[in-house]
Amino acid sequence: MKNKLNTALAALFLTTSSFTAFAAEESSQGYAGISFGQSTLDTGINSLTGTASLDEKDNATKIFAGFNIDENFAIEGHYANLGEATLSGNTGDRFTDEGTVYEFLVDGVTVTAKVKSIGVAGIYKFNVGDTITPFVKVGFHKWDNKISVSAGSVSGSAEDDGTDVFYGLGASSAISDKIDFRVELERFKGDDGYLDYVSAGVAYNF
């Protein structure tokens, strides 16, 4: 009886230990984080004349969460506010968009395009060392482009959206057992162009 009891206790201990280790492994497979950086929107606009100006750069923010399938592969989703681009000009100023020349007919015109993105990507991580982990990603995102136009007291707005691919590359480094620091360069495709996002952020592993 004593031997059977010892065997049962040993089996229970091993089972509990295995379950604890499995739970610990499972708990470290997910992660979530936030990044900050600069976006550059390729509007396709060029050849500005007069006082016309174009600003295609802005600050951007992204929140993300993912699941590590194994040491090389992960699935990651995001929501990103990718900033805005602004075009402004006065009467007689001109600009070219996709080969067509446009002219401002009133003073004080400002056109702003604000871009947001929700997407999911597959990530492949390269095992090259213990300190830094390079990775590449490719996926699809649903983008939303809100365009607003103002000229003095007159204003209007429009909205465009769609689904396209995005891809990127980056590297992460462990600050601690739970926190990783990472840098990324991502390109988000749209209907008529693309938006680049360079960022740095942190991820919490759980």
C-alpha cells in the first residue's frame, strides 16, 4: 500500500509540474504593445507652384497584439492611427496629381487626408542570436481615409476605404522576461499609393 501511495503521489507531482510548465509556456505565447513613430503618405501630388504647400509627414501611433505559434512564426493584429497629409494653397496656385494639373480657385484652401488602419499579418522571426531577433511580416489591412476640405468659412468632407496588403521588417530585443523593445519599418498599400510607417515600441509578453 505504501509503495502504491508513493507512486500515486509521484505521478500527481509530475502531472502537476507538467501542467504548471505547460501553463507557463502557454502564458508566455501572447503579447500586446504600442508603438510610436512617423508616417509618410505618398499622395502622388507634385509640381506645386506659387504659395501651394504639401506636408506628407506626421506622427503616428499603433497598438498591436499577437500570438506566437512557435519560436519562428506569429500572428499579429493591429489598429493604427497613421497620421495625416495636408495640401494648401491660394488662388492661382497649381499642383499635379497623376498627370493632371489642378488650380486653386479661392484663397486659403486646405485639404487634409487622415489615414487609419486595422490589419492582421503573419510574422517570421529569424533565430540569429540571444539578444536581437529580426523579423519580417506580410498581411492585409482595412484602411480608412477621411478627407476634409476647408476654404475660409466653407468646409466639406469625404471618406474612402478599402482593403490592401501591407508588409514590413523589424527587430526586437528583450528588455526583461516580460518586455521587448522593437523597431519597425512598414509599408501600407492603398488605392493609389502607399504609406510608410517608421516606429519604435514596446511589447508585453503574457
